[in-house]
Amino acid sequence: MRDVTTTPTDLVGYGCSWIRDHPREFKTIMHLLHLEVEAGNPRVSRGDIYALARKRGIDIATMPDLKRDNTLWSVIARYMVMLRPKLACCLHFRKSAADEVDMVARWHEVVGTHPAFLASDWKQAKEAVAVDDCSAQVKGRSNGR
């Protein structure tokens, strides 16, 4: 686990560094969340990820930082819904210092890749779910329900 971050920019940079250094694990977590959304699960927490992975025979034991660090999860979860807004059907957020940072710009600075962010932040992802935007549609469900 990393030392406590000192600024919101550091917090988001920490999350970006983790994503950059663990791309397979990041994609695995997103895959697990997609499966849960499609199954109609209304809430998935950080702790649930380990049980879901075990249930499907996926080894994510290489992620001890994520298991113990709420601040890291808060950044990673925000990026997941920015990339795939429909994940906002099962991920829920509280206020975080990360919300003060231009997360797209910070991603480009630290991760270096240029993915298509379908939402600029978690609030926009939640709005996409609420209005049934095509980026947030889930098979067999309307308005994220």
C-alpha cells in the first residue's frame, strides 16, 4: 500500500499509476463488473470483487493494494464508469478529493494511452444511466434498472 497522498492530483495520479502498472487486472475487474451489471446486481463494492473473481476462478491475488486501499478503489471505480458508463448501474460514489481533478487529463499524463472516455466523470456516467443513454444501456433493462 502506498503512503497517504497529499493532494487530489496525487490521489488521481496514484490511481492512474496503478492502472498503468496493472492493465490486465484493471480489465479483469471491468469484466467482472460488466457481468454483474448484466446479471442485474445493483451494487458491487471493492470487497465483492475478490469474491466474484474467486467464484469465476480468476486469480486477482496480485492486487493487495486494491484490497486494502479505499482511496485507490475510489479512483479506479471512477475511471471504470468514465470508460463504460453502464458500470454506474452497480458502482456508487461518495464525494472524493479525486472529483476536484481533471481525471481525463491526469490519465493522459500518467497512463499515456488515449482511450475513449464516454463520460467526463462519474456524475456524467450516472446521468447516462438515468436517461438510458446508449453508452449506459444494459440488456433487458431500462433506465439502469
